[in-house]
Amino acid sequence: MLLRAFLLAAVVSSAAGYSDPGGAFAIDVPSGYKVERYDLGDGAFLTEITNPQNEESPHVDILSYKSPEPFDASQHPTVNKALLDVTIQLVSAEATVTKQSRAETTYQGRKATKLTLEFKDEDGQAWKGYALAVCGQNHALVIMPYAKASDSAGFKAMDEAAQTVSVEGRTPLARGAGGAATSGGGRQGGFLNQGAMRTVEQRVDGNFQRESASKVIVAGQPPLTYGSVANFVTVIEILFDIQMTEAEFEATRARFIEYYDAADAEGKQVLALQGAELLKTLTTGTEAKREQSRNEGRAVFEQAFSRGAEMGIGYAQVMWDAITRRRASVQRVAAQPTKEEWDQDISEGDIDALMEMLWFMWNAAGRPTEGVTMDDINQVRMGILQEFPTMDAQAQLLIANAPKLYAGLRQQWMGASAEQRMMLAAQFDQALNEWGIGAQSGFESGGGGGGDSEYSMNAQIAQNTAWNAAKTWSSGS
């Protein structure tokens, strides 16, 4: 039944979706835009997405290269750099580059490099955009949205389209609230994007009170309910011992809705009911029986998600990204944890949860949110990544366990009284200051390094603010 659900979803594609004939990528094409693909030779292709009614419209250009042999992960930074060097040469052949800067980042769990560009065309018209270089298994891409410097709305539309690019996928990544991609397509990796940031704001305002499990999301027979999604997410958390963030949950919900709308009667029944059925199996019976069910379920979903992600199936991609990012180790914490449940490996998924946790704390502390962008969030992210070697042991352990701690903080916030929330808000404010994320200058890092770095969270703050607050580890309730 599980594999049937994924196979049903595989036939669904976005009406505006474009899939590269060579298998390099898929993208959600903006309404009114056309796609033109040019063979550059030697395995390289240029795909231009433009408005045929306006030669000076905003663009998304995608340069793709297919390697005869699969890329090794160690090659990705070198390939990314080479592709961006070529991109600069191509732009410089027709325009004058006036500003450029590069930064290492991630995209869909892969190492990537972002080149921010400003240039003037032959008529002196100023343009702005960026080029993001990323490698898949056999394909390397440069994703480049750009528009006239004066056309902020046009650039935003191209940026949002660019964030739907699925590397070596058959269907584009989904768009969430605010038009941003919600399936691992954030430019810095993970699921947190501008739309998800607004969702976290709303969750804080609503004290993280969950919707009724019986609330109908999409009418049908049987209807898709909030419980359909929440139960399924809880099953995955149990099977893979993970705690999903709010952004991941919302990405899952969005993809469930998409595929429920397009499924036949059998597919609708699977999507609406399988979560509750599986959750019952995993939580009833003897411990031996539950362990057997967990092992069998983990094996089935491991195969289904990996296969489904390769086929471009939306909610398989969401789940597989969430799982694999938690396996992508960034650093090993040297200090031994004092609690049995503490993890010592810092993964990409841990960084994702940390950034959403910091944004939650920022909102809960009552700090101003207007004007905060994903670029601000990602600036802090990159600063933290750079400061890993000089962070104290408690700060590193906090990061390694960020998904669990963040889940616990949300639980506590949800169950706290107004007075208790005020106390928590003060703790969050203090913790943010310890991380060098100041209220005066906005959501940005303070810099510094070594044991006295503004990023260095001392043991008392780490313990009191995070661990002691994490009484319950569950993001599904």
C-alpha cells in the first residue's frame, strides 16, 4: 500500500512545470514565460526562461553540464567554482560586471556556491541577480535569476521560480506561503524560507496551539485532515528517530494537499488514512512487536522515499531530504554528552533546526521581524558554520541536539502561562545576545572568534535556556 501511494503520486506534475530533457533539473515556470534550450556542446546546455512579450523582462537562466562519470562529493566545490568562472565570462562578454561576491552555501543538502552579481548591459541599464552553482550525481548546474535593478518585483518572481529548481528531479519543488519553495529548495539548504519564516511568526502568535486532528484540509472521500498529515509525520519521527521543524511539517502538508488533489479514489484513501493506521501499529502490542514493526516500517519507507525522491515525487522528496540532511555530518563534537539522549554529530539537519529555533526565539522574545530576510538568516548561518572550531563544548552540543531542543521549546511555549512565556522570552533574549545576534542591528551576526567569541554560548545559558526547557521531545503533538 505504501509503495502504491508513491506510484500514484508519480504521475502528477505541475501544469507550469518544466523538466529538462537531459534529466538535469525541473523548474516551475512563471505564468506567461517560455523555455528555450540551447546545446552548447561537450555536454553543456543553456536553458533560458523569459517573457516572449518583453525582451527586457526578468530572466532565469540555467547552465547545465552532464559529466561522463558521477561526481564525487569532494569534487563539488571545485566544479562549482569552475562553473561560476564560466558564468562570469559569459556575462562579461555581453555586459560590464560592476559588483560580485561569492559565498559557500548548500542547496537541497548539497554543497553549493552563490555568486551575487550586479552588471550593466550595453545600453548602460543596471541589472542585478545571483548565480548558484550546485552539483547533482551526474549533472552540475548554475541557476541564475536576474532582473533590472529597478525591478524588485520582477527579481522576486524570478528568485521564487529559481528556488523551485529540483536538481536531477522530474518535477519542480513546491511553492509555499509567499511563493517560496518548500521542498528543500531554500538557497541555503533545508526547508526554512521566507514563507516558512512567516509561518513560524504565526505559530508564535498562536502559542503553537495545534489544529484539531479532525479539521478537514481538503474535502473528499475520505477527506484529507490535519490528522492525516500529523499522524504521518509522527510515524516518520518514530521510525527514523527525528523531530521535524515547523518548516518541514508545512512542506509535508503542502505536498500532501498537492497529491491528494490529483490522486484517484485509492490514492486519496491511502493519503488520508495511512498515517493513523501505521501509528497504531507502531504504538500498540508488545515491545518486541513494536520493535519489529519499527524495523519493517523503516526499511519500507527508506526504499520508498529514496525511490520516490528520484522519481520526483513531492512528499517523498520532502521526507527524504529531511532524513538525509540529518545524516549529512558537518562536524563531530569532541566533548562527551552528559545525557544519554544527546547526540555528538552535527548534521545539516541540526543546522536547519538551529536556524529555525533561533528565529522562533527571536519572535518569542518580541524582537522586530519587519525587514528580516532569508539573507539575514543565512548570514547568521554561515557565521555559525565558520565559528564551529572555536565554539565551546556546550554550544557545539546544543547545535548537535537542536532538533530535539527546538521541539521541546515549542512544547513548553505551547503549554506555558502568559507569565511563564514572559520569563521564557527574557531567557531567549539573553541567549540571542550570547550568540551575538543583536536586537539593535537586526537579525545579523556579531562576528568574532575564539573562546570569547560572541557566538560562544556558555554552559549555563546553553543548559538553562535549551536543555532544561526541553521537557518533552515531540513536534507532532
